[in-house]
Amino acid sequence: MQLDFFPSRTLTVYLAKLFVVRILAVLAMLVLVLMMLDLLSTSGEILAVPGNGQGELLTYAGLRIPQLVQRFLPYSVLLATLITLVTLNQNSEVIAMKAAGLSAHQVLAPLLLTALVMGGVSFIFNERVVTRATATLKAWDAADFGPIPEESQVRVDVYLADGTNILTAAQLTGSGENIRMRDVTWYRRSADGAIVEQIEAASARYAGPGWQLEDVTRFDVASASQRETERMLVGTQLTPAQIDLAKVDPDAVPFWELGDQISAFEEAGRRTGEMRAKWWHKLSGPLSSFLMPLLGAVAAFGLARSGALFVRALIGMALGFAYFVVDNAALALGNFGGYPPFLAAWAPFFLFALIGETVLIRTEE
């Protein structure tokens, strides 16, 4: 019986329903509170744009909520784990289950299975919904909350080098020869890196070769003079292929597309450590929900009347939040090249899985 992790179908369904309801309730509470705080800090910028009103605020909320769900679902699973297990313990349901012959792993198995399913749903939601919402929201933010770009391939804050010269664009849409840039700045620099001339343009398009700037304002540094011209050609050495590889935002690209883009970067000899770490983290991030019942399991056991239940709940919460701290730190080290990408994404997961299992076995089994 000890190897049968689901000895009772009725008990499994009961615990799973209990757990799911609490996950959704905690997630809704966190998202609503955080969305209200976000709107308080952002609504002024949105409403400052002429023509924006309640509809734009709702649009912003619709784009921001998926990001909040992605970020705080693992936290919700952790808090729901503690609420569920503490409630079961206080009502002596855990004691009844153990008296019926269930081991600690069998008590936790329905919660672990539910958390695993939630992780799978989270992965699909992240790659289907959150990536698109993130790309659109970043493009809208780059447009200062003006009209939302309709193009599907939108990148923001693009930075390119053409020899000593530098080209930046607040927003880039399209690919290949159909690339269009908005709010473009061209820095013409001397051989020693000093800026000789700063050229700003409302937009730019590929002229084959070079990039034609439109509505141009030129500022000469030496004479401190400024003049305007309708068009100007710059960056004759910059090709559409180079710009296609200029910047990829892993948060705005689905998992199955990001792998191909990383391969293209590697073929071009570009550094891909940061993107590869985030690519792996697209799997380990949602799967972290599976760890939460294991890390919070310490709150399920021990006598509620012993007075140590609150301490056990704090220990479970501390283990869960320690995982998030270590996970973020490892990912940051991976972005800087301190860890290999695979290790940066997966080491915290396996480390805390081992810690949680060790604590459970040593204390309850």
C-alpha cells in the first residue's frame, strides 16, 4: 500500500478540489491587489495621452493581468499549500488519514499531482497568452501609450552598431526588407568614440543599402548647431539580417520559437547564454509549482494542539520563499555568465526538491 500513492479515489478528488479552490482564490486576491496598485502608478501616464480613457485603462489591465498571473501563480500554490495543510491538520483530517495507514507521501500525492497539472496549464498559458501580452504591452509602452501597433513582430529599445556609429530605435516592427523603425537616433562618432553628430528621425525604412531616415533633425556637436531635413541615408553597412538578430526578448517569444532564434544567434557567433537560460527557465519556472506542496508539507504534520503548528507553517513558507530567492539569483548569475544556462535554470529546482524530500522523510517517514 505504501507504493500506491492514490489508494482512495474519493480522497484524491476531495484533496485536489480543496487545493484548486484555494489556489484560485489566493491567485485572484494577489492579482486584484497588485493590479490596483499597478493602475495607481500607471493610470496617470495612460490618461495623459489625448483620447485615452477608461477603455485604454481596461486594455492595460487586460495586458498586465496575464503577466501577474504568470509571476504569482507559484506563490499562490505555496500559500494555498500552507492554507490547505494547516486546515487539514487543525481539523484532524491528517491524523485520520495517517490512522487509516496513509504515509506522508500518500497524503501529499493529490496535492503534488494537482500542482503538476497547474504547472502544465501555466506553461501553455505563458507561451500562448503571456508572451503576446508582453510583446504588445512593451510596444505600447514604447509608444508612450499611444495607438497600439498592429504589427505582429514588434521589438522595443533596439541598439545597433555600424562600425563606430550607433543606431537606436524606440520601436521596430516587421522583418527583412519590410522592417520599419520609429523614434530613431543615429550617433555619428569619430574613430576615438566621441560623438560628432546626433541625428534624430521620426521613422526609418530599409533603402537597400542603408536606412532612410524621415523627418530628420541634425545636431552638430562641434558647432552646437541644429538643422532639419526631410530625408537622410545612414547605416549602409547595416543589413536587415543583422537587425533581425539585433535583439530578442525571451519574455515575448514563445518557447518553440525562441529555440530557433537562439540557434540563429549561435550560427552568427553571438552570445546566447542569457537567452538559453531563460529558454530553460520557461520550463523550470512553471514546474516550480510542483515543488510548493513538497516544501510546505512540514505544515501538514505534527499535533495541532502542540502549539508548533504556526512555527511549522512559517518553516514551510520560509522554504518556499527561499526557493524563489535562490531561483532568481541563479538566473541572474546565468545571465551574467556565472552559471551554465542549464544549471542556472534547473539547479534551484533540483536542490529544493532534494531539500523538501529530505525534510519530509526525516521528519514524517
